[in-house]
Amino acid sequence: MGGTAGNDIWGWHDAQTGREYALMGMSNGTAFVDVTEPRNPVFLGRLPTATLSSPWRDIKVHSNHAYIVADESGTHGMQVFDLTRLRDPAGSQTFAADVIYGDFESAHNLAINEETGFAYVVGSNTCERGLHMVDLDMPNNPLFAGCHDEASTHDTQCVVYRGPDTEHHGRELCFSSNEDHVAIVDVTDKIAPLTLSSTDYPERAFVHQGWLTEDQALFLLGDELDELRLGVPTRTHVFDVSDVDAPQYLHAHELDTDATDHNLYILGERVFAANYTSGLRVLRLLDPATGRLEEEGFFDTFPDGDGPDFDGAWSVYPYLPSGTIIVSDIRHGLFVLTTQ
């Protein structure tokens, strides 16, 4: 795909044509791959980085547009790319961004709440590395909306809340992994966001990334450095967030490897976790009340070992309507998987 190393990944389903695509970050840009036929993926082209190469790139999608940030890459800003340009490809090609949003220079990650049409850029050189909020109402004209600058945020998931805590129903909440704690922030008013809670947990090393269960009652978290620093097995930390003002830490589910965990996403009762050297691990949520988990399958994208290291599976996207699962691997590239 013309890259030197892989990083993050996201997917796009074209509702007009029914085709499915992998959008894979690389150190020197973003690759676009048609995965409609999983056994015959087609590389369509790449969007080069806006400035310097970076081992950290993040991609999200809203309204048929991809939004791309990169960390430690100079004045990269946020690239905006109209994905409908992939409908009639003239062979693999090098694309250019439609727009670059320049209200920050570099950023580590971003999240998009597709229901509200807001992007949440984190780890940028603005907002004290907290939530830099962007209005995507006009996809090719992103507009700054506000800051939440109480903590350095590494990753976040922002939703319209419909969970068990009825006091906050209908509010837009961000569940943020803030390096040394988990924060829940009400961002309904972008000018005056409000931190509702901050939660710690035992044997914390680096609060990296997490995701809500579909009923918004539990938050599952990966701590990127506990395996390396504390010598523990691969862990998924489980929080009860049914009271968003006072979340409770429940337990850590341990796997049978000591691989470093990285990014996880939840679909139904399944947890899809990209755990670097041990590849993709699929867990099933057995008991929503206690957060009890059980591993039910895996695909090892990095068969060279399972130790704590920063190599192998970076991320996973399990939300394509066909059920195709796409995984990005730092060294080995894009994996297109199906389940039976």
C-alpha cells in the first residue's frame, strides 16, 4: 500500500453502492482498500501525510467523509477527504485532501459522534491536550466549537447518553481515557463542558483507550503499559458506569498472554481487542451485571511472539454491515477477516 509501517484503522460502508472499505493509517499517509469481497481486497490508493511521517495516525468517518489526524508531524492539522471519490477509481492513485482544518498542529487521536456531528480531537497542541471540539455540520468546512482542558486526554468515546442513569438522558457525554484516570464529561454545551466524574483503579500504568457496552452500563478499558511496567498478564479493566457521577471499578479480566493491549471495540456482546503481539482477541460478555468476560476466538497477526511489546495488531474495526472484520498490523499490514 506504499507505507512503511501501519497504525490505526477505520471502516466506511457506502450506503449508496453497498461497498465496504478499509481506511488504514500508515506512517506516511492513509490507504484506501475496497474490502467488499473479503478474499479479494482491492487497493484504491493513498492520501499522503500532510507534513511529516508519524507512527501515530487516527482516522474517523462522518457523513461520507474521512477525518485524519497525526501526532508529532508538524503542522498537519486534520485532513478531510470525501470518500465518495472512491466510487469510480481509475486504478490505484495518490489522492489529495479536500480540506485541511488548521486550528491545531498535530493530534494523537480523534473521536466523532456521528449522531451529533461533532469531532473530538485529543492530544493536540491546543486545549491543554484535552477535548478540542469541532462542528462537522458542513463536512468540508469544520468549525471550532470549544475546549475541555482539565486533563490530557489520550482517547475518548462520545455518545448521546441513553444508559441507566436517567438523570443524564439525552446529554452528550464523553467517556475519556485521560492517561492517569477515566473521566466522564458532559459536552452538551461546547462552550462550558462539565466533568461529571474522575475514576482511578488499582495497578494503573497508562489509561489508554476504552469503549462502552451497547447498553452504556459498562466501560471496558485497556491500560497500555501495565503489562510492561507491572509484569501482569494482558488485562481488560471493567467499570460499572451506570451512575456516571460515581463510576465503580469492578475487576480486570486477564488473558493467557502477557501481550500489551492497545485498542478495543464492542459490538453486541462481543469485545474485539487488538493486543499488539497477540493479534486480535475476541471476548464475549457473559454477564452484563458483573462484566464477566470469556475469550471465544483469536487471530494472531503477529506469530513471532506474544510478549509485551509495541509491534503487531494496532487496531480493529468490527462494524462493517457484512460482518467483515478489518485489523491493522504495524509490521504486516491490513488483515481482512471473516467469522463462521
